[in-house]
Amino acid sequence: MKKITILFASALVLGLSFASCNKDDDSSSASSSASLEGKWNFSKEDIIVDGNEVLVNYSGNESGCSKDYIMINTNGTISSVDYDSFENPCEVFTDNGTWLRSGNSLVVTLGGETFTSEILALTSSELKVKDADGEITVFTRG
């Protein structure tokens, strides 16, 4: 659970980003009018390969379980939901906290820790964030 909280906070605080596919979609810029509120599935995370940053499929999803996700609510609350099979198959772990957006900055408090991320891109279907350590996480609308 702490793994997902840290990953989420790092990913969400973390630097949410989305890309549009055609001109009918919302703008891919972080200043678009797309809403942060809703369910966001963890989709991609960055790793370093031969000194280059590469986005790969999110590695935290437990095989055979639902996808890990965050739920950003309109009332300023947020939940990070993680499925793990430690003692029981696909056991659900949830951390609840708060979020606040100011421009392209997203501040999330989960599990008593506060994380700040830069929103790199936001559309109606995708969110891309960069955390304070420079790690990028991509979410897709759930």
C-alpha cells in the first residue's frame, strides 16, 4: 500500500499528462479546460534505459486483479486504490487524502505525506504528471 501511495504521490504529484488524438479532442496542454475530477487508471511510468527516459506500461498492477487507480473528487478529496495479493488475492488497499490544483501545479496529501507534481498534459482521456524527482506518470480516464 505504501508502494502505491508513494508511486501515486510521485506520479500524481506527480505530473499528470494526456495527449489528444485529433483536433476534436481537448487540447493536450496542461492548461486545457479538461477536468481533473474523475477516476484515473495508472497507465504508464518512466524508466531510464541506456541513459534515456522511456515510458513503459505501469508495473504496479497485480496480475488477475483490477487496475490500480486514483479517484479525484470535486470536493477536494482524493483516493488512491491499490490491488495487491499479499495475504488475500486482489486485496484492496485505499489511501484517502486531499488535492489542490494551482495552474499546472498539483498538490496531493495522502497517508500524511504531501507531494507536489507538475501537470504536463491533460485531456478528457489522459493525464500526465511529473513529480518533484522528475518521474513521469501517465493516467487514463477510467
